Amino acid sequence: MWRGGAEDPGRYDVYRVPYEEGMSVLDALVWIRGHEDSSLAFRYGCVNANACKTCMALVDGEVGYMCTARLSPAGGTVEPLPKRPLIRDLVTDTVPDDEKLPPPGRD
């Protein structure tokens, strides 16, 4: 899994999770954050229908939703969305440019 921020070169970290048939990539990330590395940053809004589909990432080289991408027993890669500004780890700025507010003090 890719780790890092906008201001650092980043790195790949490897995590081992207890695999269960049908497990999603998001399930694995939640397990990692709860048991291995509480600093892992990623988005998801499964408990809020208005924020659903915020868990997009590059999973094994394909853009997809981490909640529906199935975890492989052999493992795989998870990376931030390409072509989007990186915030940290798997969190990217997904707000369309024409919907962003101007910085404070600029009218």
C-alpha cells in the first residue's frame, strides 16, 4: 500500500491481514488502522449515504471503490487516485476544480 504525503517522496508499506472470503479492500484497511497502524489515512462514508463513493483508489492498477473491490488472498496494491492532488496516504482531493472555494482573503 502506498503511504506518504504531498510533501514527501512516499513509500510502499506491506501489511498482512487475517483474510476472509468475500473481504473487501476497505475491510482490510479498517482492520489495518484498528490493529496495525492508526496513522493510515483513507476515506469512506459507508455509514452516510450522502458521502458514499468517497473510497475511490487505485486497486491493483484499476480505479475503483475500495468497498466493492475484493481482497485477494495473494495480496495486491492500493494507491491514491492518479491525476488528483494528494493529501496523505490514500486521501486525494476529489473536489472538482470549478467547485472549490477561493482561499480566504481572495474575492
